[in-house]
Amino acid sequence: MSAFEPSYLKLLRSGELKQRVEAAYELLSGCHVCAWHCKADRRAGKLGVCKTGVRARVSSYGPHMGEEDPLRGWRGSGTIFFSRCNLKCQFCQNHDISQTDAGDEVEPEDLAAIMLELQEYGCHNINFVSPSHVAPQIMAGALIAAQAGLRLPLVYNTGGYDSLEMLRLLDGVIDIYMPDMKYADADIARRYSKIRDYPQVNQAAVKEMHRQVGDLVLDENGLAVRGLLVRHLILPNNLAGTKEIIRFLAEEISPNTYLNLMDQYRPAYRAHHYPELNRPITREEYEEAVRYAHELGLHRLDQRRRRVLTWSWF
């Protein structure tokens, strides 16, 4: 385990972590947890746009050996997959999780037990996958786990449609932010992910994440301990606006941004309804994106070919 101390332990010692959890649960009343601001009273049993109430639903968890090298290390990233999502990507490769009620509803105590189990296994971090709609529940679980001895960095692995209100409550709780930057064009985002104002919301969220944690910091073993790691899935026919996103990162975030230009797009879920999405990307599309990132000075690129990922579940 790294000698680096996770930031949430300072909040735990001061008593502020408990206060943050209470404030986060207030956002569930007239919900402002994610950028939909749907105002559903989830604490009273109503479901939000995410079709989730006051309890988070966990689909699966375990050590993940397919994440980026600074996260997976040699014992894996301790991933916790949450069911449902606040996006409705028509090409989602995990649609059986993101668009369904797969898994079980859990209490914060259950989440804490999962985190501690992943730590006991030897995972290098706790990686919350699709956390945006259940961030208060995650914070509550982290509080309980930290009180019981959790000492791993926390990774916020998000689709990138996050509210600034919630992110500010996560300041000092999350060590590593790993947002997607899916689209540069709002109309395309609305067509393929049924989401409003995605580029505006996403870019503001990434700026806030970087303000909190800065560029990605690695320890002496090459493991991520703090900072921002951005994922961008290249879509066919430049539908994602890859060059615009690269330019945003280079000019408005940092040329030291750790960027994973993801090449593994394949038609999935409902992509066959959209002819322009109904093919994998080409080698030329991928290589053009890499060249452009280098031209703009982004030098921390994850360029592993990732078409086949390896999973290991409990």
C-alpha cells in the first residue's frame, strides 16, 4: 500500500466528513445530486431521472485488471459497479448494468463492507463506476469504511454529467477523478445519450475536478494517488468531437492531463438504429486523434489497445 494518505482521512479526523455526508443527503430531497436537477424527493421514496431512490444499487464488484495502468497496478482496481446511470447512451457496452435494475439495493453499511473487502483483497484503490446519481450514498459508505480502517484512494469514475453542487461536497473526499468527456456538441449528445447541455455541464465539471485534485500524481510504484484522469471514447465519423475535446484539455485544463483516448468502440445496445454509429472506428481515426493530441502538447496518453478487457470478479 502506498504511503500516500487519502484526502478523506483529514476530513474524517476533523469531523467534516460526517457533515459533508449530511449535506449530500439533503441534495436527495428535491434531487440536485447530478446535473439533471430533476428535483425528485428521493429521500421520500420517489425515483429520479436515474430511476434510483434513496438506496444505491450495486450490480457487481471486484478487482479489475482492465483499467489504466496507474489504477490497475498488479492487484487490480477495486471496482464497484452501480446499476442505472444518469445517461442513456444508445451504444452503451454495459447497458445490461447502466439501463437496468441489475444487482441489489444496498445500505451505506453494505457499501462500506464492500470497500473494506476490496482493500483486504489487495486492490490499489476503490473505483466507483457510474457514481453520479448515488454520490451521497457513496459518501456515507466511505465515512463508515474510513472509520473502520479504509485507507485506499477513492476513484470517481463518471460519465461526466455531474452537478457542481455535488462535486463541491466531494472536494477533499475523492482523490482521483476519472470523468468521461463524451461529446463536444450538445445536439449530438442529445441524439445519442438523450442528455441536455452535455458539453457545457461536462466541461464545467472537469474544470472543477481539476481545481480540486490537479494533474494526476503517481507514487514511487507508478500507482495513481491523486489527480485527474480523463477518458474519451472515439466514435466513428468524428461524432464525439474528438479534436474539440483534445483542444479543451490542452488549452483550458492542462497539457499534463492524463488522457486515455479509447479505441474500443463497437456497435452495441441500440447503435444499429443509427447507421453512422453502426461500425467500429478505423485505425486511421484513432491514429489521427493521437497525432492531434501530440500536436497540442498532451504528452500523457494512455495508448494501449484496449479492445479486449480482462475482468476478475468476486
